[in-house]
Amino acid sequence: MNAPLSHKTPDARLQGIIKLAILAVGGQGGGVLTNWIEDLARANGYAAQATSVAGVAQRTGATVYYIEMAPAAGGTPIFSLMPAAGDVDVMIAAELMEAGRSIMRGFVTPDRTTLIASTHRSLAVSEKMVPGNGIASAEEVIAAAEIAARRFIAANFDQVAVKQGSVISASIFGALAASEALPFPRSAFEEAIKAGGKGVEASLRAFNAGFEAAVNGVQAEAAPVAKPVVMGAVAGPARLKSDWDRLAARAAALPGPVAEMALPGLEKVVDFQDLAYGTEYLDRLDKVLAQDKAANGWALGREAAKYIANALCYDDIIRVADRKTRAARFARIKGEMKVKDGNLMQLTEYFHPQAAEISGMMPASMGARWQADPAKMARLTRWFDKGRRLRSDSLTAYVMLYVLGGLKGWRRKTLRHRQEQDHLQAWLDTAMGYRAANYDLAVEVLRCRRLVKGYSDTHSRGLSKFDRVLAGIALVAGRADAADWARRLRDAALKDEEGKDLDGAIQTIRSFA
């Protein structure tokens, strides 16, 4: 069993095999790119084989395409069906994190692999699920790629292709040609595209742009120059426009750092409800500013301008319906889906309101009675607590959403509005109560409002975390490092949906508080 294995000379015929792997997700043209490479090889006297293993879903697993090719001379070669770690000559990643995954799987090695990757991001489900910023570090992936690969070619090939009216498969094909990792001239790559017969002109434009990006890099855009905040153009009756101008001038007259947030905050609040609501926003902000000063950089007022506006614009059923029926949203979706004139776009909206959202739409006193009655809430749960899919391109569903979105005048009478107003005031009172003894802590408490967002179960989870964070802050409020602990608690709450990190942080505080 322990006898050494006899040394065997590697088969020289294996040295002529070129092994190429592609990681791509749905919509990136991985199959088209694979076909081009396979056709390219065969048209130039090579035997080639391509295989693919599909991922679990569009963003939970990329499809792995694998191509082997060798000069077609003397017999039929037997190729492998899947790439092996340490045995890939060219690795193509159609998105930056796919490059990272290819490195983790051992497909990229410094002795042989040319890694071609697009630097753009298509966020994975795991990144989107994090309540805070769950986006993985692109810098770390790029640093790892520069170490792991023999040669690393990177550019935003998706952007390059879009500018040419094509898709990333064509620009990546151009980068592959520029890399000279395959023994074929540029003209042969172009002939492979032409042989495909579909979208040839756009594909060739993207191919050429990808080739140039791989050779010369993409010219970096100049850093944006800071511009003063300018309100969007407002149209409407002269009387209302005059009232709006007065509110905008009032916001613009606030201290500079505060006005920078107050101007877009005012626009958001008025869009959410009406001009009177904008007045209420500025009145609340003035009360905070009365207890702030320039020596502190107006940090308290700046955070109040941002988070009071967010708190006033809560996500009730009225707002959700309103946003889903706006023309700008349909135009954005059509642009993202590349819907052409004459094509019909079918759009399905998903709704899942809880009983609390339904009772929250009732008059305040009536809704309070319903929420205090378990039997009535159970009845609402049976009627409404189920996911609903509405085709907003159909007349019935669209009209229903449009009518719901037009109930802004009713909103102030609802239980949900009264609850949100009470919660907002309690939050502000808590923050300002800390101001005299610990200014920085008051600022951090204002920032905790970012935990409350969304509607239905998303809103419930956020509100629960908000309450737990403020309870944790109360335990350390007398410490000199209370502001730092408030920040840690908030960051912990934003790390995961279940709140496990927050539980750990609170347990740590209780161990010494």
C-alpha cells in the first residue's frame, strides 16, 4: 500500500489541448459566447467540444460553460466534460464576483491561466438580503485576481457592450481576441460573429469596443464636480407653485449642511403627501435646529433633515400603490428590460399586506378598536394575509392600484398615520433628551431611524430592531463611549435579517451594564 507510484511521462498530445471556462448568469449571453468560440475553433482547423452545467437559479448559481479544443490532426480527441482545478488556460467571468468564485474553485492559477473579467456588478440575492450594505468588496476580488492569475484583463465590458447597443458576450469575445490566448487572428473572431447571422452589426461594434478596452483600458470618467443643490422643476397651479416656492426658499435659507439635506427632504415629503405636510416637516426641523449650533457642524440638524423626511414618508399601502403606477417607473422598467416599440410588456406586481396594514387604513379610532380585538385581527389575517400577484398591465389591476394610490387625502385620518406620527415624535424626544449630556449620542440615535423601512413583515422586523437598539442604547447612555456603542448596535442590526448579530451585541452590553 505504501509502495511509491512509478513515474510516467505525460502524454505529449495533451499539451496541445486548450482549456477554456466561462462563468455567466442568465441574460449575459454565455451560450452565444460559447458557440462563437466553438465555431471559431472548428473554422480554423481545431477539434472542439463545449459543455455546460446550469446554475440553480439566475443569481444563486452561474452557469459553467467549458470548452476544450485541440488541432484536428490524427484521430478524434477525447475531451473532458468539466473544468478541473489547476487545469484551465483561459477563465472568463461575465461579472466580477464570478471571477472571485472561479479563483475560490481553483480554476485560476498563476502558472497558466489568463483571467478575463468584467468589473461591473450584478448583485447576488445574498447581497440584497442584508438590511444594511451587504455588497461584497470589489477591491478584494481584483487584488486576489492580480495575484492568482498569470494574466488579468479587466474592464466594465457590460457597459462597453451597452454603449454599442449589444450585450456583454460580444465585448467579452473582443477581449478574448485581444488577449491572444487563442491561436487565431482577430479576423477569425469577426468571421465567427458574422457566421452567427443575428445582430451582426451590433455584435461587431461591441466586439471592437471590447477589444480596445482590453488593449487600452477604459478611459476613466472625470470625478463629478460638486454642484449646489437645485430643486427639480415644479409645474402646477400658480397658487400652489407660489406656496411651494416659499417652502423651498425657507429650506434653502437653513444652514448650509442642513439645507443640503432639507431641500431634497422637502421635495420627498411634499411628493408623498402635500404642501401642508412639507410645512410640518420644516416645523419639526426648526425645533431640532433651535437646539443645535454651528460649533458642532450642524450634525444634529443635518441628520434630522434626512431622517425626519424618511420617517414622514412611511410605506403604507397608499404609497406602495402610488409608486407602482407612476409613468416614470414603467419607463424605467422598459428601459431595463430593453422593451422595443411594438412589444407588449407584461408586469406582475407582488403584494403581501398584513392585517396591521389593512386595519391601519381604517379611521384612527376604528382601526385602534380592530387592532385591540384578536378575533377581528384574525379575521383580517384570513382574508388578506396571503401573497397576491397583480398584472398591472391589465385594466382591472391597474385601476385598483391607481385608486389606492390616489387616497392621499384619506391618509391623515388613518390609524397608520397616527401611529407613525406618535412613533416619530417619541424617537425625536429620545434623541433630543440625550443632546444636553451627549451631543454625539443624540446624533447616533437620529441615525437609528434608518432601521425602520418598508412595509408588511419588512417594516415589522425593522421596527423590532429599532426598539431593541434604543433599549440597548439606554443601558449605556451614561457611559463616555455611549455614542460608539449606539453605532455598534445599529451596525449589528443592519448585518442580518434575523438580528443574530444584534442579539450578540446586546448580550455583550448586558454583561457589563
